[in-house]
Amino acid sequence: MWLKYGVSADNALMSIEDVPSGKTNLTCLYCGGGLTAKKGKVKQHHFAHTDETCYPVAKKQVPTLPLYDNFNIELSGKELEELKVLWKNYGVENYEIFVKPSLKLILSKLLTWNERGCYEFTNFGKIPVGALPLSLFNEVQEPLLLKKLSQLEQAAERAKIINSRYLPERVADLRLYGAQYKRIL
């Protein structure tokens, strides 16, 4: 995951999309170190530490909005290809799937068993094949956004209650996620 936000002198979070490429006056929310905006043509636009990358950013995933910034259902190439073939052969015409799909497609909630005794695509399963209308995508997305927000709030609250040394990191995670959430609203 890439660091997409830096902190300005007035403590506001600034998105990578709102700054020019190169060294900035922004700092890392986790360590306070200086940041450089990387906006090349190969990798995603992101902030890099001007000096050494801090441990929280180097060793963990910075919280991102599920599905909006990335869609990782952790399928192998073979499983993703199977999903695409099932979509092409059955989903496009809304046919019921009578062949037995791989267990991973079922466990990932991409396909479900229906009352007619066959498999069908879930709304979640239509996302990787690009077949879910935006209005339905948002219905799938909203519970995921709220679940992740709740998890981050609970983690910060637990860290506060036990006076954990990780409290600043948990608060930073919550703040970054909140900024991304606000941006899409």
C-alpha cells in the first residue's frame, strides 16, 4: 500500500492528488518526517519519505477504502480466469451456473447457491468482471466502508483505554481512513 496523505503545517491532511510532484513541506502522519510526492508514470502516485521510511509505513498496510482504491479478493490468476469464463458463459446472459465452481469462488462470496439448485453471481462477484452498475456497487461498498471505519475506531479506542504505545499509530490510521472516506463522499 502507498502513503496517499501528508500533513500540512496547519495539521490538515493533504492528498497526493492535490500537490505537485517533488519535495514537499508535508510531513508523515506517523513519524513527522518530510515527504516527497512521487507522481511518475509507472507506479501509483504516492508520498515517499524524503529520508528513511518510518517503521509504521514500511511494515504495515496504510488503511485504504475497500474496493475504491483497490480490489483484492486474493484470487490466483487461475481462479480469476475461471470467474471470467463463468461470467462469459453464464453471467452475461444471466444463465444459471450448473457446473461446480472452485471452492475459493464460493468462499469469497463471488458466487452463491440459489433456491433453484444452481450457482449464480453475487453483486460482489460482478465487480471483478466489470458488470456491476455503479448504483449497486455503492450498495456493496457502503457496508464494507462502515465495517472498516468501525474496526479502526475500536482499535483506537482500545489503544486509548489500555494506554498503548501504539495509540498514535491507531489514531493516524483512523485519521487517514477518515480523510479518504470524506474525499469520496
